[in-house]
Amino acid sequence: MPRPPRWCPPTSDAQPAAAAVLYPSCPEDIASLLRASCMHPSPFPVSARGCGHSTRGQASAPRGVVVDMLSLGCQAGGSATHLSVSVDGRYVDAGGEQLWVDVLRAALAHGLTPRSWTDYLHLTVGGTLSNAGISGQAFRHGPQISNVQELDVITGLGEIVTCSKEKHADLFDAVLGGLGQFGVITRARIPLIPAPARARWMRLFYTGAAALTGDQERLIGVDLGTAVSGFMDYVEGSVVLADQGQVGSWRSSFFSETALAEEAGGVLYCLEGALYYGGAALAGESDVDKDDLVKLAPNKVERATEETDWTMTGNSRC
Ligand SMILES: Cc1cc2nc3c(=O)[nH]c(=O)nc-3n(C[C@H](O)[C@H](O)[C@H](O)COP(=O)(O)OP(=O)(O)OC[C@H]3O[C@@H](n4cnc5c(N)ncnc54)[C@H](O)[C@@H]3O)c2cc1C
């Protein structure tokens, strides 16, 4: 059988390719490029590229120059020079090219963690801070862009500016969530908190969307003032389609998702939640009562629940 081509022919809505790629050794290389574009009679587009995981060529620069941010982390001295936890443990300074998984590892080495995450951690700090950075902690702490103290940014004029809520606040606010349009992030200062030692994780299935969202609202309603509201540290939801083979991929040993999906007409709704416990942050707290935890979500299908405990180490959940 002939092998399929390894490239896709351009489609009618494909944008023109970039003319060049810059592999910077240091932020000054990027500043020089932006100054060169600025001074050019017809300035060319410049776009930072982290892992390139955003959609529809967002990290590309049609007929311009793409800046390969990852090459900043490959310079002499290794990534350690671009990831440094402060002596007092209040924050980590991370290069814009660093992966969140490496930020996590660096922080956990000190028993610390950032507050807000993405699910998938092989994304760059600059890439997610240019979007939002959302995961199951956002209901409590906000997205990643709400958890930044300070940035080093290279502006469109090629200036290297340190900004924060107090200093050059307009630039700070524009760059966070700015889709790479207001400057290149070369350093972000991320506040840290003590990491929990353990997490109790659970997954609950529902046969209707209203039942799922009812339980989600109960769990994330931190201002509701009930015993349940804000009890969880992480809450997410997803839809599982039986006919796309996703149901079987859960591989639960506790119950048959396939049978459940058939009963539910081919669609299942899933609530994923976690409660952190133990460790310096939560010293003295008693162990989590499993029964109490499951009672927090009354709408679930009773026979379709799954729970497990995770120990948070530098190697787990990465
Ligand atoms: C498998 C997968 C799982 C995902 N999971 C989540 C998730 O759980 N939560 C979530 O919020 N998102 C998620 N995303 C989306 C992801 O956050 C965005 O696509 C993010 O932009 C990707 O980061 P990146 O490093 O690949 O950035 P890129 O795609 O390279 O760049 C994204 C944008 O940021 C700009 N940019 C990149 N680096 C910089 C910089 N240093 N300074 C300024 N601008 C810059 C680019 O020009 C571009 O506009 C996921 C994506 C994938 C592929």
C-alpha cells in the first residue's frame, strides 16, 4: 500500500508561510530583530513561537519572521538559568520559553507550586500567558494570567521593559492574554504557594448535562456559603462520546462505561474533581473522608464513581 504523504498541500485558506526563523540566544537578539523591523521602510511581521500548539497558525508570521522561543532555553548553562525559585520561596522567575512541566518540577523541588495551571503542561510560559491558561483550578484562583506578578517584555519598538500592575501597567495588562500582539514575554514572575502532599482525585459520570452542571455549580460556587461550596480544589467537566471510542479509553476497572453509555444514548458527561490535602500548606488537617467527598455531588450515577489518591512528587502527574 502506498504511504500517505508526510505533508499536507496548502488549503485555500492557508496563510503564507513565514520568510525566516530567528533562533535567539538571548532576549537582546529578539529586541534587535524588532528594532530592525521597526526601522524598515515596510516593517515585517514578527511572531513569537513557543511549542506552536495554538491553532490556525497563531504563532506564525506570514512573510515575516518567527522567533523560535525554545532556542532561548538551549543556550549554554541550560534551562536552570531561566528558571529560578526565589530565596524566600514566594515566586519563580521563568523564561517565556520554559515549559510549565519544568516550572512545576523546579517549584516542587522546594515543596512549592504555582496556583493555576493548564491540563497539559508541555506548553510554554509565554504561550499560555498570551492566551489565558485554564484548568480545574481557575474557579478558585483565576486563569494563569491572573497569577503573574511581573513580566519582562520586548515591545514592538524593540525595547526591553519590566512591567507589573504597578509599573507600565498598560503594557502588563495588554500582554497578558494579548495573543502575542503587544510584545514578547521573556520572563514571568509566578507566585508560589506550599504544595499539597497529596490529592484525592475522583471522576463521576452523569447521563445528562443538567445533572453534571448542577453538581459542578455546587462545587465551584465558592461564594454560595454552603458546606459543599468551594470544597474542591480542582473541578473540570467533559463530554464522552461512545461512538468516537472515547468511552472505552477511560479503562475504568470499577464499572462498565460502555454499558452506561448505551443506557445514556451514547453520550456520557464526566466530572473530574480533586481535593488537596497534607503537606506544609495543610498541616494538621485530618485525612479526607471518602464518603463525604462523594456525597458532594448528588446528581451522579451512583454505580459509576472512581477515586484514587495521588502523592505529589516531582515525578507524578507530569
Ligand atoms: C494538547 C493540548 C492541550 C491543551 N490544554 C490546554 C489547557 O488545559 N488549558 C489551556 O488554557 N490551554 C490549553 N491548550 C491550549 C494552549 O494553552 C495554547 O495553545 C497555548 O498558546 C500553547 O502554548 P504554546 O507554547 O504552544 O504557544 P504557541 O502556540 O507557540 O503560541 C501561542 C500564542 O502565543 C504567542 N506567544 C508564544 N510565546 C510567546 C512569548 N514568549 N511572548 C509573547 N507571545 C508569545 C504566539 O505568537 C501565539 O500567538 C492546549 C493545547 C494543546 C495542543
